[in-house]
Amino acid sequence: MKKLFISIVICFFFTASFSQKVYVFDSTCRLAYNEIIKLKLDHGRELINKAHEENADNLIPDLLEGYIDFFVLFFNEDSAEYRLRKENFDKRLSAFDSGPHNTPFYRFSKAVTYLQRAAVKIKFGERYSAGWDFKKANSQIKENRSAYPKFQPNKMIYGPLEVVIGTVPQGYRWITNLFGMKGSINEGMQHMRSLLSSNDDLAKLFSNEATFYYCYLMFYIENKPDEVFKLIRAKKLDIVNNHLFTYLAANLALNSKQTEYARQIVQQRNMSADYMQTPAWDFELGYTKFHKLQLDEAIASFQKFINTFKGKFYVKDVLQKLSWAYYLKGNKEEAEKYRQLTIRNGNTDSDADKQAYRDAKKGLWPDETLLKARILNDGGYNKEALAILNKKNIEDYTKPEEKLEYAYRMGRIYDDMGKDDEAIQFYDMVVKLGKERTEYFAARAALQLGFIYEKSNQKTLAIASFQKCLDMGDHEYKDSLDQRAKSGIARCKGE
């Protein structure tokens, strides 16, 4: 009896202690979350501290602290900050384990934390470890969906995971092969649309974060850039006072060649010191100037980025653009200086950095006409780019790679101007001339052909073109081009 009494007492105190921990998204936590999602991190931190004071046993403030660590590390890539903050992810996971397990927020919070840690690890070169965290996040959210199928925030995690896993490029295939992960573009996007159209209270709470993910997936995976900007306007996303939306809109505007719009977004954002300070704005602004061949202004913004950014992603890419800017200005000494810096600094984890490194190692300067046409076309200044190229023809070039690039640039310009017949003619020429070469031109031409045929509902031709892109061997931008080609095939097959 004595032993039984002691056991009962121990169980009572254990249960009482355990039950003290809760997951409550109260009004203070909601305010903190909304401020953090706007990248007003200091105010978010103040509200988190207040939430801790109001209820020391609430674990939602721990979840919100993870968002702050994630944004700081992901955007700024400061290795000193990483050393200070990396253990926080483990501490949060332990804190969640110490709380109740019979709530949908338990596994959800762990899944969010694993995903945040995985994304940060990739930024700091820990790819293999990041793969494990992606696997853990996937397992946690799958279990949560099974246990709590009506918990709407599950879709914000499970949807993007399904989409991304279904389109992982060959360079990252080791992650899905290692863990047997599968995905579906259609199902993942349906989960996201269901979440964003829901009137559920928690769905509304997470709607801004979910919209951020959804726009990127719609832009890159579904290849619907026009629909993204319609959504931004229809939902009246606050691209002035919510810096996460500012970054989203500016970044996607640049990548859809809407340079003037991107510049406007960056320059008209709320400049208050209340927001997280990040060199990302100098990066974006530099490109809005570079694409218009405003070289002095571009140099100033890119240089500011290089001087303040602590990370390695896109450093080689920016250094290459600095080198090109000086080259076009006729300053070969500075151009060579930055070409050497391109070789030595940054890393090659992104496709843009890989290409910049390869170009710099070749030690060759691009043809000025082709380079100017490329820069202008990348910015959406198609008439200006075409006017430059029309001063020459393909026979003016003797090097095979320059002939190839000339045909590719003509194809891209006509493509962007909506002149499909002319674009197809040049793209076919590029695929034929460049399919065995290491430049990206042929693979990208095949991808663009796929887009054109998909747009006109010629699904068989589209799939064949996307497959040509995938079948081409090692070339620049292979990972990103392969992912978009895989997405195209899946769309055409309705997968």
C-alpha cells in the first residue's frame, strides 16, 4: 500500500507539472506574430516578453522566438549570429517535448522549427544535416494531419512540402532518395488554396505567412507570374508596411522582368528603423539599376550590399555584376579586380553563384553587344535590347558560344514580346546548336519552348520540350532549370 501511495503521489505531481505547459495563441501572441511577420522583430520581441510574463507556461512564445531567429539568420546570414542562435532551435524542440502532446500545436510547432532550422542550415553549408531536418518536419506534419485533420495550419506546412518534394532537382535528389519522400504539385497547391479560402480562425491568423509561400509556389512551380501579381493587388497585400510582402513583391517583380515596379516597391517601403535591417534591399535595388544600365547607381548599391552582407549566398553573383558594370564603363582594371574577387569570395551553393564562378574562371570578357542585350532583356527592356541586337546578325560572330547566345537572346526577346513564332524559330536553333554544350542556353531554350507550347495547350509538345531540358547534361543553372522542367511536365500531366 505504501508503494502504491508513493506511486500515486509521484504520478499526481508529474501530471500536475506536465499539465502546466500549454499552447495558447492569446491576443498578445497574435500581436507578436503579426509584428514578426512584418519583420518588425524588435517590437515582436517586446510582445513575446510580455506574453512570457502573462503566462510563463505558454509555449507559443517559444514558437514565435523561432521566427525571429529564422528571419535574422536567413536574410542576413551572419555566422556570428548563427553561433549565438543555433542552439536555440534545440532548446525550443526540448521545450515543446516538455509540454502536452495531445494538442495539434505540439507537432506543428516542431515541424515549423525543423523547417526553419533546415533552411538556415542550408544557408550555412550544412546540407546533409538540413536533409534530416526536412525529413523530421515532414514526419511531424504528416502525423499531425493524421491526428488532427481539421487543424488548418497543417496545410501551410504540408502543402509547400508536397509541392517542393515533387519537384526536387537532381542536385538535391539525395534528400528525397535518402528518406523516400514523395510529393504532388496538384495536391500541395490544393492544400494551400483550401487554407487561404478558409474562414477558420487559425487559417486567418496564418494567412499572411501562407500567402507568402503560396505566391512563390505559384510563380516558380505553377509558372503563373501574372496570376501572382493579380493576387497581390486583389488581396491588397501591404507591400509598404509589411516588409515580408515588400521582399516578396520586389523579388518576384525582378524575376518577372518588371524592373520599374521592383524599384518602386523597394524605394516606397516604410523606412522606419522599427523593421529588421537587411542588405537584401541594396541587393534588390542594385539590380533595378543594373538592368537599366544605370551603371554608377548599380555599382553604389551592389557595393553597399557587399560591404554589409555577412553571408555567402549570391556574393559571387553580385561581384560578377560589379565586374561587368566596370567592364561596360571601360574600366578594365576595376573589372578584373572584381572578377578575381568573384573567384575568391562567396560560395557556389546557388546556380547564379556557380555560373558567376565558372565565367570568372574562364578569364574571358563577354561580347559587349550581347552583354548589354542580356542585361536589358533581363530587366524587361525588350525594345532597347532588340535595337542593340538588330545592329548585328548571327554571322557577325565567329565563336560557337557567341552564335549560340545571339540566337538565344533573340529568342528570349521575341518570347517576352509575345511573338511566339519568331521565338520558336530561334529557340529551335539554340537547342540544335547547343544541346551538347555546357552553356545554359540550349536547356533554357527548351524550357521556354515548353512554356510556349503549354500556354497554347499543346501538351505533348510541351512535355517533349521540358524533357529535352531535363535530358541535357551538366550545364549552368541545371538545378533550377531541371526543377522548372519537372514542374512543367507534372502540370501538363495533371500530377
